Amino acid sequence: MKVILPYRAVLFISVLMLSFTLGQRNSVAMDEGGCLTCHQYPGLVRPEKPNGIKVFHIDEARYLRSPHGKIDCRKCHSSVHKVPHVGVTAVNCNKECHLTPKDKKLIAEYDLKALHSKEKSYLTRLEDGSSCHECHDLYPHRSNELARAFINMHIGFLTCDTCHINREKFKTLTYDWTSSEAARFSGKPYGTRFNPKISAVKDSAHFISRIAVFSVENGEKRPMLNTRDTQKARAYLAEEKNLTPDEKKKRLRYFHRDIHKKEISVTCDECHSKHSVLDFKQLGFSKKKTTDLIYLNIKGLVTKYKVFFFPEMFRR
């Protein structure tokens, strides 16, 4: 049976497809593959052994001003076809570009690891006085290969306890911003832009503003960030080598008595959903930003897939 579309429907579809095609041709070439869906976020960091990190953030404006700013990312990263793309991000500069002997010599002597160095923003130091950071690295999430960089990204705008507080133990919790001059960044500082309540902040490379969890007692808010056990955590580290396995287990149970380790899917949905524990309006976010946070477009990638293959239908 033939299906005949009304003239207006045919016209609408034609215009839509034309707009899409023209939009692709006139759009920023380097993001035709949608790479900035993930890589736009500052603080997107993967820990590497023994004590290193790999930074995946790309600042779009800075990249556009670079010599490669009009080139589609996957022209260079041609082996990337899926997420996670661990170990398959090698760059081949001589496949489609830099074909002359002179160019090949220049590429051979160039440190490709430094290519995006001016386009990255991430925390290099954060002093919040918590016992957490006495034992745990600045970017502590390592085990989940797909989600670890996404989770570490939150370090720059959430305190540890915001996600890890045991909500079954504490029933009167609320969330608000906490600010300090305790951060150091590589690249552009980005902590302030997440806090819509701050209209003017003095120019500082060390200022950061993050969402924290508080307990409400007699109408007053008490911060739940554990700064009470910081000295004890330092003492534990000094004594750790001499402790028996049972003693270690007992001490660690004490430090973690108020926290809860959750599955990544649960953690994402606790904030990025209609039933979020965070009151985005009270935190100062606009209606549009609230909608963006609730329906975050990368959440499904993290919670629904172990491997996600990029669609190829619109690639040339």
C-alpha cells in the first residue's frame, strides 16, 4: 500500500533535511561527530598509573582559535568509533594531512601529547580541609572504565559528601553552595560559573564554588563535609604500615561511617532526574539550566551502555 504524504509534510521534511545538511556544512567542522557532547566539560579527567592523570576537556573557543580549529576531531582521531575509546585515540597526522616530506619531519619531532594543552581546564589542587582528601586522590574514581572521567568531573562543582552522604542515616538534609579560595587550576578557572547566585567575584585563580550538603538542626544548617577527622586521617596514614588488617578495617570503618558508596546509575539518577535530591531552583539555576541538568544528554550513555558505538549514517 502506498502512503502519500500531504504537500505540506513533504515540504517540511525537505526543508528540515536541507537545514540539517546546510547546518552540517556551515557548522563548526571539528564537532561534526558530536565530540563536545562529552569533552566540553572542564575537569573531565582519568587517573592513570601510578600517579598521573589524563585530561579530556577541550575548550571549544580556544580550539577554534588553534591551527586545527576547523578540522573535524575524527579526521585526526580516526580510530575512535565507540565509547569508551581507551587505547584507541592515537593520532595519524599523515593519513589525510601533512603529506609532504617537510611536514612529516615536523610531525615526527612534535610532541602530540601537548597538542591540546592550551585548551584544557582542570583542578590541580583542592584544599577543603576534609578528611576525604587526606587519603583519597584529588581525582579518586578509577574503577568504572566508562564513567570514571565523568564522575571525576564533578569534583570541581560538588563536595564529596554531596554524593556519598548516607541519606538513610541523616533525614534532614539540604543542599547549598559553599565557596572558598582553596583551589588551583590548570587552564581557565571554572568553579564560579556553576554558581548562579554569584554575580560578581573578585578575579582569582584560586576561587571555587561547589554544591555541598548540610544537615538542618533547629533551623540552622550544619555542613556535613567531614573536617572533624582530618587530623585522625593524617595519623592513620602515618601508622598504616604498622597496623594489622583488622585494625585497618576498623579504622577505615570509622572514617566511612557516614558515607555510602553507590552504583553509578543510582548516583546519576539521584541528581539528574525529575526527582532530584537537589532543588535546582533554590540553588539559583534558571528554568532552562534546570531542564538541561535534569535531562542531561550524557546520562544515558553512562547508565544504559557498557559500550556505545557512534552512528555513522551522516558521516561522509
